Amino acid sequence: MPSLIVVSAILAAVLSAAGFYAGSRHCRWAAWRRLGRAGAWGGLALLAASLSLWIRVLGVGAGLCAMLGTWMLAMMALPYLAGMRIGGDAGSDA
């Protein structure tokens, strides 16, 4: 069933972006920041899983574009959501 694979690919891309965000020094969520390198390595594994699922459904070219699109959307949304949650406190960036 392709729709289940597509949902799995989207979920893997979003979790991959979350892992990379948790592993970055720009992460604004203290609980996620504790993951550190483990979050980045987990994000890398989920990146490969998402890419392989998208390629399985759409082929190489379209699968790569779909994976990068969902991944970049999540990478842009996570810091924005963290900023909304923190409340835009200027002292929290330091």
C-alpha cells in the first residue's frame, strides 16, 4: 500500500529533521539539546530511511525531491515552533 509508505517516509523525514535540530547548538529546547550527537546520528539514519522510502514510491528523481522538500519544511518549522514556545525571549539565544 503506497499511502502507508508515503506516511512512513514523511514521518521519517520529520523525525530526521528533529534529530538534526536536537543535535545542533541552535536547539532552543533543553530536553532535546541533551541528545547531542546521538540525535544527529539518529537523524542521519532516519534521513537514509526516508530517502529509500521515497525512492521506492516515486523513483530516484522525484523521490529525492520529495524527501528534500519534506525534510526542509520540517527543518524550517522546528526553530519557528521553538521560538513560539519560548516566547521570543531575546536572552534565550545567548
